[in-house]
Amino acid sequence: MVSKQLQNIIFNKYVDSHRCILEQIRSQKFWNTCNTDEMGEILFFSNPTEFISGFNWGNIELNKFRESWSLLSHEILYLIPLPPAFRVNQLQEHGYPEPLYGYQPIPIERSEWTLNFSRIIDSWLMAAIIYDANLLSKQDRLNLIANINAHPTLFDVCQSLQFSEDDSKIQWNKLPEAISNEESEFYNHRESLLSLNLSIDILQIPDVYIRWQKMLVKALRSWDIWNICNTYERGNYLFFNMPLYSNNTKWQLIDVSDNETEFHILGVLPGLIQLPYPPSHKSTDSSVINYQPTVEERYDWTLEFARRLDAWLAAIILYAVSLYQQEDKLQVFNMINSIDSISDVCIDWEFDQDECQLNWE
């Protein structure tokens, strides 16, 4: 009975979030802000009613972020696709996208951007579902996903949306110089930061999932992550990323409270996941110097981190198969569900006191 109630709660949260996000996607204000925000190349989506810009890290209100009612609120930041009004400056060393002031997108640009955004959010909605469903049995999780899979995705709904010229227009508050659309050649050549062509052959999914899972398990067991998270002054502001599609799959920790933090945006795809609250912080904004956590504290922290990694990894896999038919997507989840999760792997881990000790030097 408890399992059935939890399934109903998760399903209803999914439906509510789906509705609110669809309203946001269709909103002219949302479209306009994404294109005209000077940090538009690094906008992150946190819940159905607001979004936050990336490099202006100091504006992220983590307490508000944690308390969000949304199904999307499980400590993950979601990168919004590169807006059409941005182009890559080839003269810059890193080639960061910049706003093309005065540019007016055409309807097909808004349609393609909307489809890419909906595809990303579909994947992360599923990640949040998997996070919540971690307490269910494998069979109950499969039943829940089957019910949700029968519900039209945001991508499905957005395929039928039609945007007019007026719908695609944006209002610029800053126009340093007049730029006509003809002067911009970036549209036909630009690619979304999260490519629509990204896909995995369905037969390769178990091998890919297990390979990536092993990398994440290694990171989870790492004493370095444990030590940095606890001894770093703003350890409760650290987000985790591992660019699995990159040749360099070293894990990264990113301080979202540091206005001076800079990193290549391609390194944060497809999203950032917040590390669990460090035991050394003891519900404070900064760490308690020289605090030494117990074995139980590291174990509990590890289990919560594993739960978030399971959801994060599932989102990456599910994004890659998001263009599949419903029955194929359900088959993919069935494959993933049949493999021991990261949470399953680490639940029997044991730590000795030395593995929990922190280096405060």
C-alpha cells in the first residue's frame, strides 16, 4: 500500500511539473529572457517558475533552490540550450558564445530550440523520478516508469507547437549597433551545446551504462571528493560533474557561489549535480574547522551521493534515447533497471575510521 501511494505521489508530481514546464516553454517572456540575457550561453533551469544564469554564480540562492517544490528540484542544475541569438566568437581563445545584439530569430529557430530544450527537460524529469523512486523495488520502479512512459513527453507535445514570426521575435534592451539577420551566418552552421544527434545504439546501452557507472562508482569511493567537500570553505556550494562523452572523464567539482569561477561551458554538460551536504558543515554555511566525521556520517553521505548519481546517469542515457519510440524507451529503462544501480553497489560498503578522516592542512 505504501509503495502504491509513493508511486501515485511521484506520478502526480510528474504531471504537475510537466504542465508548468510546458507553460514556461510557450512563454514569450521565457523565450525573450533566454535570448537577451548577456549570460544566455550559460543559463541553467532549476524549476518550472524560474531559471538562473550560469557565470553569475553568486546569484544562485541555494536555500531557495533546495526548497523548490518542483520534481526538478533534486539538487541538479539543467543547462538550457544555446539560444539562437548567440554566436561563437572565433576570435576569442575559448570561443565562448556571445549575444548577437539586435538579432531576430525566425520561427524554425524557436521551434528547434524548443524541441531541444524539451528533450533535455524530459530526461531530467525522468532523473528526478528515478531519484524519488529509489526507495521502490525494481518491479515497482518499472511499473511506475511504464505509467509515465504512456504519458506524452514534453518533446511529443512540443512537436505540434507552431510559432509565428511574432512568437519568435525578441525585445532587446541593449542595442549597441544595428545588426541585420543577413549579417549573421552562424545559424546554418551552429550546433546546440547538447547535440540533437547524440544517440546510443539500443544494443550498446547495457555496456555503455556499466562502463560509465564504473567511472562514477570510482568517483563515489574517492577520498579526495570526500575530503574536498568537507574541508572546502563553501563545501555546501559544490556541484559535481563528469563529462562522460568527453575523452577526459575526470570528475570536476564546481563552486557555484564563486563569481570568479570560470570554466569551459562544454565541461558542464549535460548538467551539474549538487554534492550532499557535508557532515563537517553541521548545518552552517561554512565548515567546522578540524571536525572529524564518523564512519556512519560518511556512509550516509555516500548513499545520498549514490542516489543522485543514479538519477544523473539515467538522465544522460535517457537523453540519448529520447527520440526512440515509447516501447523502445521502456525497453531501455528495463535494461537499466535490471542492472545493479550505484546505490545497490555501495549499500554494502564499509568504511574504516581512517577513510573518514579529513586533512585540514
